[in-house]
Amino acid sequence: MLETRCPECGFDAGSVERSQIAVLTRSAVEAWRHALAGPDVQSRPAPDVWSALEYGSHCRDVCRIFRLRVALMLEQDNPVFANWDQDATALQERYWAGDPAAVADEIAVDGESAAVAFDSVTDGQWSRKGRRSNGSVFTVESLGRYFVHDLVHHLNDVGRPLAGSA
């Protein structure tokens, strides 16, 4: 989804400028706070579709993981990221059982940490590379676009599209 508009949420990650990554992160974090304050956030719309709380818990962890990956890319040459099994994490961390207000607070903290990490990237660092365990190569810039797409995409999943993101 880095080269084309996402057919599901409409987000065009390829059009995101470097300077927008932290701004969009902060906007998404605020939207998540509202999404997790709504009614029925623990209810799944279908048995195989996560609730807003589960998606919010996932996005909190996305903020944590991507902040760490940016730091790793800035500290090491071409690091390989540890594998992250998102589904296993959801089960292990019991995403469905979290406190929505606590998850909203955690997204705020972890999202701001991720935004600060992207804000701190200098012009010469945006092209630094890192690799996922499956061999996919990212630059700091493409990782930032991928990250923001994840946050925005899941807002769309819970019916709270981020204004101006499509």
C-alpha cells in the first residue's frame, strides 16, 4: 500500500510527505481517543471482525513497535526487525478485555513517542534502511508512511475515518 491508494480505506500513503508523518500520527491518535470513548467499543460487529477496543489495542502496539523500529534504523545499519505476530499478540495480551480509557491513554503516550521519533529524523536519515524478518526492505520514510497507513486504515475499520486522509 505504499505505491497505490488503499482500496479498502482510500489512504494514499505514497502522497504523504515526510513532514506529515508525525502530524498524521497525532491526528490519528486523537481520533483513536474518540473512537475508544464511544459506546459498544468492546462489541465485535461480526465474530471474525475485531471490536474498536481490539483495533485500538493493536494500534497502541503498532505505535510502540514502529517507534522502536525507527530507533533501530537510526542506530544501526540495515537492521533486521524482530518478527511480530500480531494475531498472537492480540491473544496473549487479551485485546478484547482491555479498559478502553486505559488503551486510549496508552495510544496517546505511545503515539506521541512515535510522532516525536519521526519528528527527530534529519534529512540525511530518511533513506536509512531496515528489513522485516520476511525480507521486506523499508527506509525510515517508507516505514513512516506504512505506519501512518496502519493507524488510518484501522480507524476506517471502526467507522471513524480520519478527516482528509482519503
